[in-house]
Amino acid sequence: MPKKVTPVPTGIWKQVARLQRVGLSEGLRGRGGTWLAMGIGAWGLQRLRGMAAKEDEILLREPIGPGETITITNQTTTRAQAKAAQQQAQAEDERRQKQAKKAEKAAKKARKGLSKAEKRQLQAQEAQADARAARRRRRRSR
């Protein structure tokens, strides 16, 4: 990115720059709080001027020959698009949570009428399934 060249201050801004330089140096040397206040005030004025007078930066400068064209596009996501995508993701997450809750409730209901041995066997099967799923996740993350 090209470095932005700041122009030499002219007119009143030359005086403000001098007041800043003298005020801060005199004030920091202990020659009085008034000098320091004037230096800080001048510094603040220059910062405000700099923020208010921002110009566009030149990002590209190339000569264009006869018959050549330049296409400028802006493919950023708008706030509305980002908000819609976020709402869609939240709705999908809520739907998955409801499905998981339903499945858990159905599994709990199915376990109710089982004997202790059948419950142990079911728990072992669930543990094996969880272990397989964890291995798959680890393989995918590599």
C-alpha cells in the first residue's frame, strides 16, 4: 500500500503546527501549564482536521491504452445478508437441538421396559457408536 504523503501545512495551519511544537516543548520543560495546554489544544485541532479531511487513497495507478478497460466490483457481504445468514444458522441449530431432544426422549422411553442386562447391552452399543463417531471426527480433522 503506498505511503500517504502529508502536505506541508500552510496559512493558519502553519501557525497551529508552530503553536503545537512550541507549546508542547515549553510546557514539558516546566515553563508553565498554559504552554502545555496550548500545545495539547493545537495537537487536538490538527487531529480533528486530519480526521475530517480524509481523502481516498490511491491503490492502483496504471496507464490505460486504447481499447483497454477496467472493471471495478465490490463483492462484500451486506449487513442484511450477514444478519439473514446468522438467523438461518440459528434456526438450523434450534432444529437440530429439537431433533436431538426428541431422539433422546424416544431412547429413554424405549429403555423403560428393558431389564438390567438389556440396559447394559444397550449402553455398551451406544458407547461403541460414540467411539466410532469420535474416531471419524479425528480422521476428518487431520
